[in-house]
Amino acid sequence: MSTTDILGGFEHRVLLATLHLRDDAFTASIVEALEGRSGRDVAPAAVYIALKRLEKRGLVASEVRKEEGSGTVRPRRYFAVTPAGIDLLRETRSELNRLWSGLEVLESG
């Protein structure tokens, strides 16, 4: 893994939330997923900026969709984690597991 492949903590969380949402991952739903799973407030602008960075790096792909029968609802940009993004998440998880190994003092209550 090169230094350009390092995930920041927030980007890591955005990728994981996007995976959890599957086909329903757009900025607002990702914000809700992050807030629900972390218990912290998340700024929609921060998620949007992170998604744009991740897309530029090829870790997510996006498409604009208009919901069937939505009338005046404007189209949304939906995001999906790419195979490269999944590979980087796996590598990051392995690296973090190696770093956590031997730190049992942090594992107890």
C-alpha cells in the first residue's frame, strides 16, 4: 500500500457507510447512516467533499438517477464503492488488525 492509498478516518467511514447502503447511497442517506452508526453529527458538506475525493481516486463511482414517478423531485447522485475501494478497505482492515494485535489492554471494558 502506497501513501496515496492511505484512507483517512472519515473517508474510511464514508466508504463503509456507502457499502452498508448498497443501492441507496446518496449524500443524505450516507449522512444518516454515519450519524446512526456513530452517534455523532455529520456535516453533509463533509460527506459530499469526501465522496468527490474518493471518486477522483477511483474508490467510488457515481451516477445520477431520477426516481420513477417522482414528479418534481430533482435527480440524485448515487454512489457505489468500486472494486479498488473494496480492495483498499480490505488492505486497511488487515493493517489495522496487525496494529491492534497484542494490545489486549485496550480490549477489556
